Amino acid sequence: MPSNPLGTQVIFHNPRPILTIEVARSMKLGHCYSGTTYRITSRQRQTPGTLRMLFEAGVLGFGQEFRIISQADGKEEAAGLDECRAVLLRDNGILDLVTPAVNWEGKPIPVARIPYFVYETETRCDSGG
């Protein structure tokens, strides 16, 4: 019966970054006023406070106005599921993506489906021109 090598742990490898921020769109609103929409993808639910903190830190743009477009109240549904396979984490911290991870019976560990969440925010800025 196959087993995992000594000195290893079994973890589910999720290639998705913990948090990504992308500019979804930018628009001129007229009279030196512009708006930018950001798409935040996260492996964890975000709160309005966390999203506001990202704005205040300058990570979600800048401007006089900030608003959260999408639901962010802890009750939002996942945007999707990542299929993550079990892999071995060696005692030296290196992921072994080749050796199959098995359970105590020597059978391959099934794929885990791990949720991710997507949020949209908008900033508006008056350039003062």
C-alpha cells in the first residue's frame, strides 16, 4: 500500500493568489471628474471596513469618493470554486507537485473545491483642473 513520504504534510494547493486587485474600467465623468472601478478577487470574504482600509491605504485608487458596488456583508455567495488537489509539503517547505498525496488507506485524496469571492469598488476624483 503506498504512503506519503516521512517528513511531509498533505495540503490543498490553491494556485489562486490570496488577493488580487485589477482596474475593471476607468471613465471620464466630465468637468475634470473621473471614476475608476476596481475588481478585487479574494480567497476570503471581505468586509466593508477592509475594503475601505485598502482605499485609505491607496491600494484601491484615490479620490474624494469611495463606494462599494458589490455585496460585502459576510452573506455574499462565492463567485466560484477553485478545484485544488492535495499535494505534499516537504519538511523543508517545498511543495511536491509530482508525488501523489494519499490518505491513510493509500488511496488518492479527492480534489477539494475551495470558494473565492469577487468585489467591485469605485473611486471618483476631481482633478481640480
